[in-house]
Amino acid sequence: MKVQLAKTFALPASADSAWVLLQEIERVAGCVPGARITERLDDRHYKGTMAVKFGPASMSFRGEVEVMALEPASKTLRMVGKGTDTTGSSGASMDLTARVEPIDGSSCRLLGTSEVTMSGKAAAFGSRMMSSVADQVLKQFGDNLGVQVQALQAQAPAAGQAAAAPTPAPPGPTQLNGLALLWAIVKDWLRSLFTAKRA
């Protein structure tokens, strides 16, 4: 089962600051609720985990991420990830392209497109439910990324100081917001139920 997504996020920072952040794969991954880079193999290859939890149900994936392209001229990143859940009953892959576009000197937008493929038990959720899940993940990702890029830009005046310390990662949610996800699922279920009754 495949789900295709396209999202645009407004970021409260310059395009240059957003591009600096976008190249820091570990920090970008940390903006995705439930995601974490566990090992950096080299500049292009990483290992990581992603957990999604709502109510008593949860699913955890382990996999690898490969950076396919980093294009400074167009401020574009493309990466591919794939993994399996810890029980071995589901698989997932993602092909993501993200591009930074300037708005003015203090703001920009991040344009993202992705194709997510699910197999095994995870595919049984259906494309409608998976789209709802993805929308919730991406909304929280956009919020977290905005916090990170603001923190990075705030440190910009100190960039010329050799002793400047690295910017600490601001705290963010460690898992996908379960209530938001559950509500999205309930809405989709009710919508499909009423649609079926009308038919």
C-alpha cells in the first residue's frame, strides 16, 4: 500500500538557517515524533527507530536512512528510509524530498513531498487511515522543526565566536500525539460508516 503526501511548512527563520538545519540529519529526525537516529554509519547512512503509540496499541520500526542528495544551490535534500517493525510482521519505506524556499530575510517555507509504502500488518490499516496518521505526524514535525530552526538562528550572532557551544536540542514530544491520532482515526471510521449507510 502506498500513500503520497505533499506538505508546505512556514518557518520563522531565514532560508540559509533552515538549510543549515536540514543538513543535520540527527536533529531533523528528532523533530519527527517518535523517531530517533541511533547510529551514524557515515555522512550518508544512518540507523534509527520510529515508534507510534495510541491508546494500548503501538508499533515500533527499526531501519536505515540513506541521504540520496544534498543540493546547496536549490537547498534540496532527498533521503530514503526503510525498516521493519520489531515483530517482523510489517515493513515500511519512505522516499522524501524537502526543499527550502526563501520568503524574506527572516522567514522561509519548507516544501516536502514523500511516498510511503507499507506492507504486512501495517498495510491492513488502509490508505485513508495511514493518510490521517501521516498528517498528524507531519503537523507535529513542522511545529518541532520551527522550534529547532528558531533556536539555530538565535545562535547566529555567536557564530563568529570560536568558543560558541553547540545549540542544545529543544525538548519536543517523544511520541506521536496519541489523542490527536485517535481522533483522526475515529473521524475517518465515522465518515466511512455514514458513507456506507448512504450507499
